[in-house]
Amino acid sequence: MRKRTGVLCVSAVAALLGAAIAWKTTNSMDYKKGFVSIFDGKTLNGWESDGVHWRVEDGNIVGEITPETLVKTNNFLIWKGGQPADFELTCEFKISAGGNSGINYRSERVENVPFALKGYQADIDGANRYTGQNYEERGRTTLAYRGQKTVIPPPTTSLQDGIKNNAWTAAKVVGSLGNIDSLQQFIKAEDWNTCRLVVKGNRLQHYINGVLMSDVTDNDKVNGKSKGYLGMQVHVGPPSKVAYRKIMLKQL
């Protein structure tokens, strides 16, 4: 994508202001109250994995694909502590330049495909082309690109028919959170970033480093989900590595 030069655009200034406000909020005692750690920093106790692609290293959860462990389907580390409905989740992540990952939530297990999930995903990638967007794994695909505030209308057809007729991308853009390029500057490449998910009712908000990156209101009661599994992803593709730490959950 093209880099912008010169005077900082209005959307970037707005995003910077949002980051400052969010930093103040996320570092207050009121914000921290009610959060519990769901990763002990030492083991994968409380998580389900295939035993190949996930491990704990230097206090971090690490998902890695090597030339010897390439995957044919996207593979997930799945939290065994329940199926959260309304919640806030915070964590830090770092991903390799060519990596592709994400945090799934309100998701379902995929029948006959081990360690696979389908559902909402806070997208993360090493090039930061998609990081922060809302992507529905094995479903309606992109629900909001980075910088978009969208509303998903009630369905006029089944998901299967919608996919067949290429009519399932029904997200309506109702507002802007900033330019997709200018928001990218708040995401650090191959370094630690913070992620915060605020999921309440049918509203799904993804923050990266305190900046709101996507905001979805899902009115599709057929394909949308009100609760489900939580998990981290390693994606089909070349060798890559992603790390997660400080994973905190507050159920609302």
C-alpha cells in the first residue's frame, strides 16, 4: 500500500486522540477490575492444541508453522474454559513478517476437522494489511475492514445460498474510524502490540494499541452467534510464527 507523506490527515489525528483516550482508560483501575488471566505464562493448561503447532516459550504462547509442519487447514489453539458470550479480552501479540493469525471468538468447532473453528475473528497478519479487521472464519468472510464501522442487516437468504450467489457480503458501511492506511501506522511490525476486543450483544469492537480499528453491529440472527469458543490461529501458508502473552478475559 502507498505511504502517506506531509501533513497528518484528519482521520489519523482523530485516531491518535482516540489512542490517548483509550490508553488512559485501559490503564485505569476501573478498567482492570474483573479481568482474569486465562494463560499462566508457563504451560498450555486450560487450552487444547494438536501438540505440534503450539507451545509455551519464554512466557509466551507460540504458534509456529515450520517446513516440516505445514498445515492443510487453519489450525487453532482453543480455550477450554467455556464459551464466552459478552466479554472483553486483552492480550499482546507479535507476528513474523509473513505470518497470518487471528483471535477467534463466539466460534463453533468444525465437524470432522480437528482443531478448526468457524466464527468471528480479530484478524492479525505480519504485513498489517488486515490487522484489526473483523473477518468471519468459514462464514461470511469480511464483516468490516480496518477503519470501518458497519452494520450487518438481517439475512435475505441462507448462508449457503448467499455464498453460492456471491450475496453474503452484506455489510453496510455506516461510518469511518479513519483511513485504512493511516490507521496502519499505529500497528508495530514484528514487535509487540496490544489487542482489545469488546464484545457485547451484537456489537463487536476491535482495538489495536488503544485505537478502535473496526466496529461491527451484527443484526443477522441466522448466521451471527451470541456465544462460542475462543481460540488463536495459525494459518495455511508458508512457515510463520506468532506469539501471544498477557491474555486477560472479563466476562460481562
